[in-house]
Amino acid sequence: MSQNNVLNDFNSLPPEAQKQVMDFIAFLRLQYGEKGRNKTKVKPRLVDESFIGIWRDRDDMQDSSAWVRKIRAGEWG
């Protein structure tokens, strides 16, 4: 299907259908990115995230399972 055929088909649609096509194109741009952009995103390493280790100095968190059990017992008896 050529670009001219696509444009002619688009123009032959009713306004509501044209709006749906435009919404779908916007969705695809979000999904796949703009033309010419880098398609592969570099994911940050989990160990480099700032929240890793935020509770390392807490004595009550040495055994996280015991801590959760204690909190649950206090809340739900």
C-alpha cells in the first residue's frame, strides 16, 4: 500500500474514524518512538538506583521477614 493510497483512504473516512486513526498514530508514536530516535532504551541497573540500601543501617530490619510478621501482628492481631 503506497502513501498516496493511505492518504486517500484516510481522507475518505468520516471525521470520527479519522480521529480514531490519528489517536492510533499517536499511540504508535509513544509505543515505538519518533522516526530517527534511538529505539533501544538503556535501562538503569537496579544496584545503581538511589533507594537500594536505604534501610541497611536499621537494626529492626536485619530480619525483614520477622519485621513484617511483627507489623502484621500489631495491625491484625
